[in-house]
Amino acid sequence: MALKDHGGTIAILFTFLLMLSYGIPEVRDGVGGAMDLIFGPLVETIPFFVLIMILSAITALYSSLIQKYTIDYEKMQRVQESMREFQKEFREAQLGGDEKKLKKLEAKRDRMMQDQMEISKQQFQPMAYILLLSVPIFFWLLYRIPHITQTMVLPFVGMLTFQDILLWFIPLWMLWYMICSLTISQVIRKALNIGGL
């Protein structure tokens, strides 16, 4: 029971540790090298931009499935709806100067904030699972990108390498990954009838 009560905190700490591992070259390169045994042979047979698209589709699929089965979207919508109603009622009481109603609403606000916190914690738990699966993919991309000589043509920009920087600091490979992942994720979420976060 105690572990379940601290699930959100454990997920946050685990997520933080995964992100910290990015700064340790030995870990990053070790995981990237191990993943290269799986994805490396595909680089020779599939254009790199298509491989990134496939990886982003896989990421979008497992992210959506994890969120679908770990987040109570109905409860989230109920909490958000009751929070909107509460805020409207609270504003009306403030504007009307109804002190009695305001005191009553103050007690209700504490319960509402607890519900909001519970929903926020619930959203962190799937993040740990998603990162556990996503970090090795990103480490592999970071490991492989310096050796990629393929290019990609973008509208209005022209031919670029995957290492080229766009939008001030984002490399082409990361921008392409984000575009594919967000687009495919929306299609998957719609197909699985998953609510928005």
C-alpha cells in the first residue's frame, strides 16, 4: 500500500534519473551501442528519414497505449469540469461580495486542489514507463547520427544532412522525429479514443 501511495514520487525520481543519464557519456554510448545491434542493420536497408518515422510511430503507439491504461481520463475530465464550475462559482461569489458563500467555497477549494494534485501525479507515472522505452531509442539516434551521411530535402530549405541545425538549436533529425511523432500520435490517440492531456 505504501508503495502505491508513493508511486507518483517514485515515477518522478525515476524519470529524473533517466534524464540525468543523458549527461553520462559512458551510459549514453553504451546503451546506444547496444541498441545499434538491433537498429544498425536497418540503416543500410531503409532510408534514414523513414527509419526515424518508424521509430517515432513505435514511440507514439506505446506512449498512447501506456497512457490509455494508466491514466483515468474520465476522472480527469470530471475533475477539470468541476474545477471550471468551481472557478465560475467562486468568481461570482467574489463579484457579488457573498462572504458566507466564499467561506463555504474555501473549504471546497482544498478538496479541489487535492483532486488536481492526484491527477497531476497520475500523469507522471506513465511518463516513467514511456521514458524507460524512449531513452534507449534517443541514445541510439545520438550514437548513430554522427555516422549518417544520408540527406533529406525539406520544402523551402533544400537538401540538409541530419546533423544540420534548424530553428536556432534543433538538429534536423530531432525536428523530423518530433513532427512524425506528434502527427502519428494524434492519429493513434484518435483511433484509440484517448483523451487529451
